[in-house]
Amino acid sequence: MARGTLACVALVGAVLAGAALSRFPAEPASATSPSDAPPHRSLRRPVALALADEGKWIFAANQRSGTVSVIDSVSLKVVTEVPVGRKVSDLAITADGNHLLAVDEEAGELAVFRRQGPRLESPVRVTVGPSPVSLRIAADGTRCVVALLWPRRLTVLPRQVSCSH
């Protein structure tokens, strides 16, 4: 592994460890001061990462809190935390960078967010089956494949469905 890649992985791990141990989320956009933000009492347990905009933004799937943390990779600060569902198990960003996809293991859904910089718009939700635990987007962007744990099968979605937002 190249030294730069190893350093980047170590840096991201340190950021995620800090986010996981944090007891308070990032300040919501509507809040005027940190005291306006309600405390978040659960650990996040980051389980997946995706980089966007040439590494400027780090998106972390937080399994226990059911959220995605958006982290500025330059300042190493959590910019926002977006609710996704009950138990987020994986996420990915499309090759064009316009969409972030996340799977909610408890709801059995794929959440498709339109993405612009650190902002994620309200998702379109697609039922994929019980216990989705991972997802991959084909390199050519023509389909998304979701692995279902307990039925031990794959759900294949065409791009029109997975990115119809």
C-alpha cells in the first residue's frame, strides 16, 4: 500500500474514532448556537466510508445511530449528520458523484440521496428485501447490487431505479 494511501486511511480512521466517541452531533443548519442542538446519546459505530469530490468530503455510515456523518477532510470536522434509517450498514457514491446510496438493514431499504457537495437531499427509498448489508454500484453505473444477509441472495437494481431521484 502506498505511503500516501496508508496515511489517508489512518487519518480517516482517526476522524471516525472521534465521531464515534462524540456524544453530540454536529450543529444543525437551523441552530444558532451549539446549545440549541439536542444531545445525541448513542454511539454512532461507523461501518462504511465513501469519499467524494476528490477526497474533500468523507461520508461515514453510522450503524447504531442510523445516520450518515459528512466530514470535511481538510478541517477534520463533522459538517452535518443526516438521518437515514434505523441501522445503516453500507453506503456508496455513484461514479458521477451526484448520488449517495445507503442501505438500512432493519428497514430492508436502499435510500438514494441526491448529493451536492456536503448536502444530501431527502432520499427516495426502494425496498430491496430483508437484511441488506452491503451494496456496490457497477463501474459503468448501469446497476446497483445489494447483498441480503439472511436470505443469502443479491438484489440487482437498474440505474433508473437506484438513481431515479
